[in-house]
Amino acid sequence: MAEETAPISTAPTGVRSRFSCLAFLGSGCAALVLFLQFVQGSTDFPRIAPEDMAERASQRSQEAYGVLGFTRTVEPGVEDLGVSTENTLSSGSCYTGGLFTVDETVDGAYRMSHSWALDRVPASQAAPGLRRLHQHLKDDGWEITSYRDGGAQGNWDLYVQRDDGDERMSFTWFPDREYFMGGATGPCAYDPAWKDGDPGPTGEALRPPVFGPAPQD
């Protein structure tokens, strides 16, 4: 009896590949699909104006500032980075996030950050404030990615994130110069007003309002 041979398919290559994938979903093709999705990354960002995302990042900073117990207000800008007070906004690029495309930016997408800093912050304010903020953010559902209690001599650090890193906050206190830095970075979004050919990232020219504790009712 002659051995049967499989018929030669005349379907286009793409169609044959899909049929093959469907035939072998139970034995590895599903894993391949998931791998390809990981490689390609995700650019499913919401369409939100930079002004709204800047306000969101500033509010994150303001909430943390209140928990820390600081009461000073800071004017927009920075005179001497790492030395003077700071209250600034910045915009960064967003990336496709795939395994082989980490350097590919997404046109029209941006990520807003708010940075702030205080000089003349003594240990009596910074140490209990950071311990309190650490517990507060943990209770509020933030993932603590790093926390260092530097004691009386070492630097203090607190880094948190949520939604798989879409939102992040960081706080550092330098006891030797009594300098405290904080910041909040929001998730990626598309600028609804962006057009092909516009420079990026959008929102870079935004200026924050006066920064300080949240107003009391």
C-alpha cells in the first residue's frame, strides 16, 4: 500500500501560517503569540492633554508633601539645581516597550513629571516624615520598590510605583546638607493636539503653579 503524502497547500504564506498556528495552539503557538505581543509592546495610551497630566503629577507630589508634614510654599522654577528649592515640570518620551524596540519613541506620546526640592530640612522633619510616607503609600496600594532608612548619617531613599510602573514617585533626603528631593511621574498619554511633524515630547514648556501643602477646607 502506497504511503500517503500530505497535499501541497496553495494558500498564501500568511494564510498557511495562520492555519498552522490554529492547528498547534495547544502545543506552543499560543506561547509564540504571547511572545510576539511582548516584543511589539503596547502603545494603547489614553488621549489626555499635557496640562491635565501635569496637574495629575503635581497633585501626587502635593499629597506626598502633605504626608511628609512640610508647610513651606515653593515658587515655580529652580535657581541652583541640587542646592536651592525646586518646583518644575518636565516631559519625557514614551517608548514602544518591546524587547527589541526599547529605543523607538511613540509619536505624539509623552510622560509628564513634577520635581520639587527643599533646602534646610533637618532630621527632626525628614526622618519621621519619610517613615510616615513609607507606611502611607504602602497602605494606599503603592508598590515599594526601594526604601532605605539611612539613620543619622546615610542618605534616605523611598521609591514607589503602581500599575506596573506606569506611575512612579521618588524621595531622597541628604542629611549632610539637609536637602530633600521629591518627584512624581505620570503614565504615558497621547496629546490630542499633536500633529505629524510636531516636535516632541509635548508639554515641555509647561510651568507649574506655586507648590506647597494641599489647601485645607
